[in-house]
Amino acid sequence: MSIAAVFSDFGGKINSVDFHRTEDLLVTASEEDSVRFYNIATATLLKTTHHKKHGADRICFTHHPSSVICSSTHNLDESLRYLSMFDNRCLRYFKGHKEKVVSLCMSPINDSFMSGSLDHSVRIWDLRVNSCQFQGILRLRGRPTVAYDQQGLVFAVAMEGGAIKLFDSRSYDKGPFDTFFVGGDTAEVSDIKFSNDGKSMLLTTTHNNIYVLDAYGGEKRCGFSLEPSPNVAIEATFTPDGQYVVSGSGDGTLHAWSMNMRNEVACWNSHIGVATCLKWARRRAMFVAASSVLTFWIPDNTKFSLNSGNTEPDAGI
């Protein structure tokens, strides 16, 4: 993989990124209070909006290609907003969390979404309603991290002590149907991702350790340790086929591991310092890595021109 496009005009760290499930779109949220839209097929910036009143921290697409859910960095009484990027409007505020939202994800099958907050709660919302129902609140210990599987039938919640609880999204009020424990690591889980086939879970901890678990039985398939990055959490991602994991590291490098061989197969200089955001595109052979700079990575046999700003990479992205 090699860098095909660079966007370096951010005024601060990029807090989160997300790809749309069916369109060639990327959205970013940064600590300069901006939300930005990109076309990943042409590597172009489509739109920038600024949110000085609330800030922009966690962000994810809804099913509509022009709308997103964004969490606030200040004015936390309105901790979540449903934004239309088409006309730069806030369609709805979601109130309930008392502290910062640290995890956010959209259901792949309906209008539900989940948020995990430092107020030790996970809330399950509906885009059509601005308040969370009582049965949609999970009280937990520690820093909760949430994720839906790719079919939207199961969601996972990580909590204090390395516990991963699995819920049936259709009957979560009955409690978890299974609980796994990541033994030997006292750090909190900062990110969870399911593989596309739903068979594996990828966990990243605040100590920069990465674990791949069997999503059915909870057994640890493999684990990797990275250089620490004080006060900065890194992110890891599955490739679409679930056979490889790519991650940032505290020393400014990017690493790729084979799940079958359980060994490292590639290492690259990120050229942007510690990559705190890293996600693989669902529909293309590319991933993005971000710190205070956003980079698009594609297979290195693709011809490209490197530029600080917009580029015109090969159509094979």
C-alpha cells in the first residue's frame, strides 16, 4: 500500500472518520470543530461545515448519504446531533448523556444507533425520536465501547475489566446472551469492530494492544502489541475479507497482520505521526489513516500523484 492522496489543511487532530456503507463517501470530524465530506473515488473534498457551538468528536453516517450523527465536545447537554450535510441543518438533538460520548455506531439494518459515554451508560436511540427510552439504557462500569455486527442482529459492548457482552439487537432488554473476557490486559477497550462475515471481533485497548476474538465462542485467535502512545488511542481495522488487520502504532508506523499465519506481513511509515484514526473502505481496495493530516492509501502498483490537497489518483482506487 502507498499514499495516494493527502489532505493537510486541518487545524487540529482528526477525531474520527467513517465510510458510507453503499456510496463512495467518507466523513471526518476534527477538533477544529469541522465536519468534512470526501468522494473517495476521486479523492476530492466535497464540503466542509463548522460546528463551533457543539464541536465535532465521534461521527458516523446514517443510511442516507447526506446525513450523519455527530457527538459534541462541548455543550454536552446536547451530546448528539443528527446533521444534514446537504443544507447544513441540525435535524434533531439527542439528549440524555451527561458526559462525553466516546463510542458511536449506526445499525446497518434500521434507524437505530448506539452511543457509549463516560457517564458509564450505553444508550440505544432511534433517529426519529429525540429521547432514549428507559429500556434503551444500559448502565455499565468503566468506559463503554459499542459496535453492531455487519448484519445488525448482534451488538457488542465492552466494559471495565475486559468484559465483552453480546446482545441480541431485537431483545436487548433481556440482557446479554453471552459474555467474553479478555484476560491479562487491564486496559480498557477503546474500539470494537466485527469482521464482515461476523465471525471475528477486533478489539483495540488503551494500552495499544490488539486482539482478534472468535465472535461465537470468545476465544482469542491472536493478539499483537504496539508501541505505546501516551494519552492517544490508536485504531485498527479489518480488511473486507477479514483475513488481515491493519493498525497504527505509537511510533508513527502502520502494520498489517495475517489472521491465518498470525504474523506481520507489512509495515509502512505513516508519514503523519501517530495515526489515531484508521478504517478500511467497505467497497474499495483502500484505507484511510489520519492524525492532524488525512491520507488515502491504495495498492502501491497504482500510479498516483502525491499532493498536499486534492489529487487525481488512478481510477483503480
